[in-house]
Amino acid sequence: MIQKVLLLLAALVSITAFAQSDVYDNTNYSSDIKTVLLQKDISIYDPLPVIRLNSGERLKLSFDILSPNNEFFNYSYVHCDREWRVTDLQAMDYITGNLMGEITDFKFSTNTYQKYTHYSLSFPKSDMIPSKSGNYILKVFRNFDEEDVVLTRRFMVLDAQTKLTASVRSATTPEYRYTHQEVDFEVDYEGFEIPNPFLDVNVTILQNNSWNNAIYSLKPLFVNGNKLTFNYEDKNLFQGTNEFRSFDIRSLRTFSNNVIKKYTDSVQNAVLKPDETRYHLNYVKWLDYNGKREIANRDGINVVEDGDYALIHFYLKSKSIEDLGDVYVYGELTDWQLKDEFKMKYWPDYDMYGCSALLKQSYYSYHYVLKDKEGNIDYTMTEGNHQDTENDYTILVYHKNVFYGFDELIGISTRNSDIIQDK
């Protein structure tokens, strides 16, 4: 009984402290935290962390800490609005059962140069269930100490009340017709009450599961009965980008695609074939993973414990574009963020950018992107933009619940741009 009371008090204090920040993202709070995955708890890799309300579906969190010693971790849920700010709801308003849980599943690495401990968690458990739809933060911290945050990850709970019809087209606006993609869609909310759709409905659109360049707070353009039309020509545009590059380090002992050299010093190393910019090249289609990764190990028996880490050396042949901004490696391997460890340094003697980052054995896909002076991601000078590029798009429909005062997630649709539809 005393332990449960302490858990409740610690969770309440944690959530209060956590609410002092503005917007919450997928963040690792230490450089020792690696390979964080949050996905559907199924055999097929699905990186969009969404479960249906009261469905019994579960998500799986896994991560490594570069230490041979295990630690004790707790976790909690934090409810957020559509823009990932903490809501005013109390924890007991959106959680049924306990307000804090424990991560008890861990394994030590075996036969690896880089020692680490692997942790995993399947949730929600029967004694700690989200009771409302919307955006959530999974917060992991050490030893009941809400100040010692290890990582945060976004996930969503869906209360499906709508049907979506979507298409991806080349841009209507002539200026962007050959470089951008336009996501048009219609939301049918028959049987669900929305008194003021223009005020209470907001939509977020993701490209390839990246929150970094997401379109937020898109309002209906037209309302016709119970159907909402989002057929814009400007507000729903994404850079077309290009097909993703890739490299394969599922084996660190044998030949690997796009790896020209492997060696071992204090850790394993893999030198990638130098890449070149593609902005001046015509579009070429090939099958890719749209920025995702496949954690796999061909050198050992167990993917989790036998997978080693290697220092990956990236190179991009290019004239300096430092006057435009900074160049980064980008994709799921960077948590779809512009991280310092993936920021590339320019070497003028070689007309080349380079950086090195520690990554677990896997098949990776990635882009090079420019962070411009305003902090925006731009593909123009590194990968180029094409209307024909195959991308995944996810549409998230939020409704403002006036009674409780939070954004409930009432619809999700995914659409691939493999077949571009012209207007």
C-alpha cells in the first residue's frame, strides 16, 4: 500500500515538473542512449506508434544504454494536445489504473566490442491503460526520480470516428509542380457530432513519419454536410525529396552494400562509399525504406544481444554551402531530427563534408539535408526535389473535445505517393 502511494505521489510530481516545458519530442537525454525504437508490438516492423482506444493493442519500446550494468527505470504517460504541449488534464483523468510503471526486461550484450544493456517494454499493461484518445508522451526515468529523465517518445491513441479518403498529387501551383507533392483528402464524420468543424477540427500531416517537417493545424477548406474537404493548393505541400540512400552493416565481417572499408580499434568502424549531391541529376526510381531502418544482425544468433555497434563514417562530395546553412545526415537513424552528432563538417581541401556516428548493426536508409538559416529542413542543394518520389504520408485528424478541453484523435489515414495523380 505504501509503495502504491509513493508511486502515485512521484507520478504527480513528475507530471507537474514535466509540464513546465512547451513542446515535447522524441528525445534522448544522454549520449549513451542508442537505438530507441517505439513501434507496434507485432512481428512486422511498423514505426508509427498508434494504438486504438480500449482495443488491447500494445506498443513496444526498446533501447540500448552503452553500459554493461543494468539500471532501474520507471515510466509514465503524459497527455498532450495536437501540437505536443502538455494538457491541463490530471493523470487520473486519462489513465485507468497505476500512474507509473516499471521496466524490468533487460539483457546484456554478448560477444560485442561495444558493451551495452538492452531494455524493452510492451505497453499499455492491464494495470495502466490510457483512457482517452489523443497524443501521449511515454516518459522514461531512473529510480522514481522524475528529474532524471532518460528518454521521451511520442505515441498516439486513436478513437476512430471518421473515414478518410486521400490522394497524393503533383502540386497544382505551377511554381512547385515538378518539385513538390500535394496531399488532398476528405474527412467523413457521419455519426459523430462536430458542432463547429472550422473551429474544432485540426489536421496534422506527416511525411515518412517525420515530425520535423510536419504540417500542423490544417483547417477544413469546405464543409458539405458531414464531409470536410482539405483540397488546398498551398497549405498541404511537401518537398518531393528524392529516394533514400542506404547502407548495410547487418554484417561487420563480410562485404556490405555501400561500405568500402571496415576496421577495428576501440570499437568497430565502417567507412561508407563517399556520396555525391543529386540536386542536378534527373530523378531515378528505386525501392527504398523511406528513411526507416531494419535492426538485424547476421554475425550472431540473437539480434538483440549479439548486435554490435560500429562508428559509421559518412562522406558527401560537395562544394561548401555553409553560406546557406549546415548539412546533416537525416532519417530514422537520427530520430528524424537534426542532431549534433550527425552534423557534417566541411573539409575544403577535399571539397567534402564528413561526420561519424555510432550505430547498431542494421540496414539503414538516410538523406543529406540542409538546415537553413531559419532552422528549416531543405533538400534542394543536397538530394533535390522531385514530384515522382515515392513517399509515405500519414494524416491525423484531431477534434477539440469541448467538454473535457483536450484534442482527441478521431481519424488516421496513410497514403503512399507511388502513383502520383495529376489534376
